[in-house]
Amino acid sequence: MKRILALVVTVFVLGAIYWSLDLQAFFQIFRRSNVLWLSVAVALTVPITLTLGWRFRALMPEHNRVTLAESNRLILASSVLNMVLPSKMGDVAKAVFLRKRGAMNGSLALSLVIFERACDVLSLLFWCLCGLILYNRPEPIFRAVTVAVGGVFVFGIWLLASKSFATKFFSFIRKASPAKFRSSIESLEVAWETMHGHFWRDRRSLLVISSISVFLWLLHILQIWTFIFALRAWTPFIPHVALSMLSLLVGLLPVTFAGIGTRDAAIIVLYQPYFSTEVGAALGLLCTMRYVIPALVGLPYLERYLAGAKDNSAVIR
């Protein structure tokens, strides 16, 4: 039911956006786009995906590591599920696949995915906060958003760094949640404790993984900036950092299908000082393609992993 509702909201938001567009001007933007810059932007999907695979493999304990090729296949397969599940929850599938293939136990596999997602969200918040502070828009709404992003960033760092704080947080969430969710929260707490014990033992590795995550999101920023060049538009880099990261944060809200619609609307509204609604809609479409391309490449791998999971289930029964 939630997926159907998300799809309905997506169609409604996209319908409202495209109803308001000058469609002739919208298509003209693509007809006169810079093919070279567009090719560069699309090509950046390759190093982004490869670095994601390298980082995921580096997160694994040495005796549990899969090959780099296998790690990249897991990234691509999860990209397919991220297109249909809210807030990139398709990434959890990587933990399921690792457990089904016997690479590691379920708690450790889930802890790897949790830490990977934590690094991504914190890196996204880091760049968003840096951009907002340097952009320094005087409007109260931007000041409020800057404070909110900064607060969430500090909270995330504290949750990641302090085991005692994490324990208190999960205890509060568990008590405040309905009974049907408590077992899931307990499983998440166990995975979080496993993650904390695993990663804080090696501070050097933790620093390397965190640095790679920050670099990865810089690549995302550059890719979206390159899309803007491809559309023959322009935004200064500092405002672009703030506005692109805010748009992606809005897209993570689990209200539409894979963030489509909410992310597009955020891009159109936030980039209004720099280009037209039609260019914003075109940029939103290109940003969606950033997720569609890896998902299309990952379809054969997802089918293979799902078939393997079924085979393993049959053997277990």
C-alpha cells in the first residue's frame, strides 16, 4: 500500500511540474544541450560506481572479503532495488545477499551496510552544511535549514562515535515505538553494536573509509554540476554545493517513488535564482538518470542474486 501511495504522489508531483512547463522550451533545452559535457557527466557514473564497490569491499573484515568484481555486482544489484524502495533501503539487500552466499553472518553483514549508509548520509550532510555556511543566504528559511542540517550532522557523528549515546538512543526509540516494531529495532541495535565494535578497532581504516565517502560525494556534486554545463546553464560552485545537496536530501524523504518528483521539485525551486523552471526540470530528469543507469546495468546481477537466494532457501528447507 505504501508503494502504491508513493507512486501516486510521484505521478501527482511530476504531473504538476510538467503541466506548468513550457514543453516546447523544455525539449529545446535538450536539443541544444552540449553533448560533450553530457557525455562527461554520464561517464562519471563509472568511477562513482567503482569507488562505491571498492569502499564496500574495504569495509569487510579481511577474512570475509569478496572480490572487487563481486562487490561491484552487489552495488549494481542494490541499485535496482533502490529505484523501487524508499530512502535507498535497497542497500539492505546487500546484507541479505552476503548472508545467503555464506560470506558472513547476518549481524555483521547488516552492520556493514548500516555503516556504509551512515558514511553516505553524514558525507551528504557535511557537504550540504559546508555549502550552506559558505553560501550564507540571508533568508530565514536558509538559516533555519542550515541549523537543522548542522544539528542532524552533529547528532549523526555523536551516534556513530559514542556507544553509550547510541545505547540510550535505541533504548528510547524501542520504548517509544509500537510493539510490532520493537523486534526490528532490537535487530538494528545489535547490528549497530557489531558495527561499532568492528570499525572503531581500526581508527586508520575508519579515517580512510570516511575520507573516501567525502570524496565520493564530491564526485556526485561535480557530476550534477557537469549536467548543468550540459544544459548550457550556469551556477557558481559554492551555491551549487548547497543547492544540489539540499535537493538530494529532499529526494531521500520516503514520500515518492525513488525520490522522483520531490527531488525534481526541490531542484526547480532551489535553483530559481540561476536558471528557468524548464532548465530545472531538465536537470531533475538528468539527476534521475544517475540512478536509472546503474539500475539498468544491475538488472542481470539482481536476477542472479535472487535466484541464488531462492536456491539457498530450497537447500535450507
